[in-house]
Amino acid sequence: MRSTNNSGEMEALVDVRRRIPGRGAWLHPSEECWKLAIKRRAIGRALPGVTNTGDVEAFAQNGLPHLAGHVIRT
């Protein structure tokens, strides 16, 4: 999901529980899908204005914890 951090920068956050209000984008729960989205910079295209994808990248690098069969909103 797209949010603004404390310094005013637009960032993409991972919303596993799908509870945070706001503009979001959906990704499949496969590690390959996440890595491809990061590599192709698809997060920034799906969520215009996002310049910080650190949360999404960290989540993907940790092996997508707690994703047994869930579609995840970023």
C-alpha cells in the first residue's frame, strides 16, 4: 500500500492483514513474483509517486513470512 513516511517521502508498505486504508496493489504469494516486481520496478508504476520500496524489498528478502496461500497487498 502507498503511504507517506515521517519525512514526507511516499513509500510502499506490505499489508499482510489487508487492513491499512489507502491505495494498494496486489502481488501473488510467490517469491518469484515479488522479486520480478521489484526488478521491473512495478511497485512504482502500480503506486504512482512511491520512491521508497524498502519495506517490500525487505519482506521479499525474508522469504515472504506468513504467506501460506494468501494474496498480499502492498
